[in-house]
Amino acid sequence: MKQLFILFFVFIAANVSAQYAPQAGLLGSTALHKDSSIFVDWAISCTINRGWMNVADTALGKTTAGVNSSASGFPDGDVVSLGDGGEAIYYFSNPIVNGPGFDFAIFENGFRNPADSNLSYMELAFVEVSNDGVNYKRFAATSHIDTSIQTAGFGQYTDCRLVNGLAGKYIANYGTPFDLDEFLPLSSINLNDIHYIKIKDVVGSIHRNDCSYDAQQNIINDPYPTDFISGGFDLDALGIIHQLYPTSILNEGKENIVSIYPNPCQNQLHIQSSERVKRGTVVSLEGKVIWQSKEIDQNNIDISSLKEGVYLLKLETEKGNIIHQYFTKN
């Protein structure tokens, strides 16, 4: 009788831990298929800041699989690999807004265990939103994945009912949705003017020197190490559910107003714009103003003095348009 009681308690405890939505296709799942009519548009402007193939052995270098455009447009299986702690930053000239229910969804390329529909190979990522590209708010991530044994770098499956608030929860072709309602108590962010979404790879190591933590300071155990060129979170697409203007209205009679090149760059950053650029500002990801000018000389900016990294370029045109673009200095 005592043994039966113990087994019953273990069974109940396991089911209490597995408290979140199940895998795509199962009753109660929140997964959104890529062909769903709920999506009104797809993100197209994405900047990638690569992470290491193995954060504990940086001599291996950073991931190289995929390019920025791999994360743009409709989910097609062409992905960009972020690497350990790497990040992708989407910019929306037509901001995402807080509407009824979910507001956007993120697509990865995980796959299901053929022997158990609840289990899948998951690579996870944090998700953050921002009005200005400097000040971000992170969705509260929760992980109840057992941390007594490291999840293997490839081929080991996990129950997605153990995680919440993390991109990569669902298998390929199904987006993990996010609802801006989570931030309603905050006055420091305008939920109807989200111009930036950051997706940051979870370093899945259970070693405290290298690990990532959820909102409750629990270690998140996901595949590690993934020490190959396609390691880390594999970003496929971001689907938009609620945006400020219908796409047809926003694009009517308008063209892409500005582009910067080359990106990544080394010494000179060139700006091509249909409007004259009046002033520009370069800001670090920590929010520090690195460079500022009231006049742009022939639409060229000397960045030779900048350290390697990712920066935000803010431009103001003669017509008062404010453009935000990320660039990478090599």
C-alpha cells in the first residue's frame, strides 16, 4: 500500500509540473499553423547577432548557417541559426499592437518524436519587445524541464508541456504565439507601438557558469552542446497577427524609404534614401549614444572607430520621418 501511495504521488507531481499547452495537433495546444488566416503579415526586416557554437569553447567560433533573409517572410524551412546566446532583432515600420488574443507568433524548425506526440526536439529562445530598440521587456519564461541530466545536443526529446513563454516550444510549421496583454500592468511600454522584437537563444547548459534562467531563476535545460554551424535556436519566421495599419494601406504608393550598406560593415556605412537625411545617431545595444550628427555628409558615416558589435542607427529625414536600422560592425 505504501509503495502504491508513493507511485500515485509521483504520478500526480509529474502531471502538476506538465501544466502548459501540449504539442501542435493535440487538444489544448496553442500552436498556430503557418497557413492560418490569423496571420495578416510576415516580418521582413531582421538583424542577426550570432552566438557561439559552444559558449564553453569559443575557439570553435560562431554559427554560420543561414542568413538574415532566412528569418524573413513566410515560414519555408530556410532558417538562420543563432548559436549560444545569439539574437535576432526584428524591426517593424508598421508597429505590432495589442489586439484581442495573441499578437504575433515565432516559428522554429523543431520536430516531433514519432513514438510520442507530446515529445519533440526543442531549441528554445527568450522573446522581448520594445518601442525604441533600446529598452526591452521580456516575456516571462517558465521551464519545469528536469535539470538533473543534461538534455543531449541532438536527438533527445522533451515534453513541451513543461515550458511556457519561450519561442521554439512547437514543431516546424507551427508558430509559438505571444500575447502583449502580459505587459498590461506596465506603464513603461506602449503596447500599441511595438517596433522591435528580439529573439535571444537560450543557452541550454545546466552548468551554472554557462546556463540560462527562466523568470523564476530556474535553469533552462535544452539541447547542449550544439557545437556545429547550425547550433542554437533556428529561426524561420515571425508571423504578425495585429499591426497598427493594414498592410495594403501602409504600402499603398510607398517605397522602401531608406537602406544602409554594406551590412555587416568595417569602416564606412552608406545610406541610400529617397529623402534627404538631416541627422543621425548611432546607439549601442545598451542604450549609450556612440555617435551623433546634425548633418550627414553625402549620406556616409565613418564607423572605423567603433568596436565590433551590433548597433542601432537612428535617422531623421527632411520630411520628419524617423528610421531605425540595425547594423553590424566587423
